[in-house]
Amino acid sequence: MIDRSQSAPLTEAPTPGERPAGPGLARLVSLTIAITLLLALAFYPSIALRGDALMTQAVMPVLLIGIGGCVAHGLGWRPRSSIFAAAAGPFVAWPLTLAAFAFLVVRV
């Protein structure tokens, strides 16, 4: 049985007048990054197959975790855990995703 006596109560939902009219610019950027990179991997899978296979296998999970963070942030998911909140935020998800994708595309 789960004991919820120690958990914090959920905050009340904002009234319609308090809600923003649409998603913020950062959320739109997160969704744009995620959709662009997912389409690039779907239509050009050779991006992930170039060069050293071991290095690609090390970078792809980082890329997919970053894309997952971008999707979560773009859709407005707000986790209770501070660790998940940081991972799904743009300050972690964007650099993680873009650095891993750049590493896959630009190989010296």
C-alpha cells in the first residue's frame, strides 16, 4: 500500500484567465528540435550508421534521452521529482540533444 500522507498536495489548477494563451516559445523550440531530429533519423538512418559503430552505440542513447526530454518539455510535462524536472527542462535537454546529434553528423 502506498502511503501518501507525506506527499505534498497538488496545487490548484490555474483559472482560465491565469493560463497563458498558448505554449511558450521555449516549448515550441523543444518540440521543433525533437521533431526535426526524429525526422532526420527516420529519413536518413545512415547518419547513425557512419563511422565507428561502437561510438555510435555510445552516442545514440544520449541523443534519444535528449529527444525524450525535448518532447516532455514541449508537451508541457511537469514532473514532481527535481531530477526529472531538470532532465526534461530546456537547459539540459537542448544541449544534450544538439551535442549528440552534432557528434553523429560531424565526424572527423
